[in-house]
Amino acid sequence: MGRQAVRDEIMKTGRRKLLISGLLTEACVSFPVLSTLADGYDVYVVADTCGGVTAESHSLALRRMEATGATMTSWLQVLLELQRDWTRKETYDGARAIVEGHAGGYGIGLAYARDMIHPV
């Protein structure tokens, strides 16, 4: 799918906020981010799910996008904003499993709370 086709599909959604992530932060992430910012979109880069050629070039690309107006975020922040709170039962089990499996100390704390404070 070409650049214009992607742009057209995004425009069809009517949404003005985009989450962008991908490999090669310096090109595959930064090019669409800079383009969509220029088109007036609010852009959120899920920075810890991108990868650059080197840690430094990744960092520089993130700084460039942020300086142009993109908001940096993390995968955990995205998940928690989508979940909103732990009383949303329809997505609770899936979100909790992801956090417990991949969010380090926070996941350990969540598992502890489930098993020790609020046992089923």
C-alpha cells in the first residue's frame, strides 16, 4: 500500500489522534510521524516498542519527533489508558495477564494484590 493510500485510509476513520510504532525509528516511524504532524494530527509514539539502528540514533529520532510535536508514551501507558481502571470487567483478565507477564515490578505487585489481598 502506497503512502497516499495509507493517508486516505487514515482520513476515512475521521480520527485525529494516532498511535504510531514500528521498527527503524529513524525512518519507518519518524517519516509517518512527521508527515501526520504536518497534516494536523495528534501523534503519540509508543517509544519503547520502536527500535533504531543504535540506541543513540533511536533516541535522537524520538527527540526529533517530540520537538516537532509528537507525544512520547510507553506500551504500558497505552494499555492502562485503554483499560482505564481495574473495574472494567470485560477487559480485566486480558489486561491483567499482559501486565503480569510483561510489566516487571508493577506486574508482580498486581499479581500479589490479586492472590494475597483479594483472593478469589
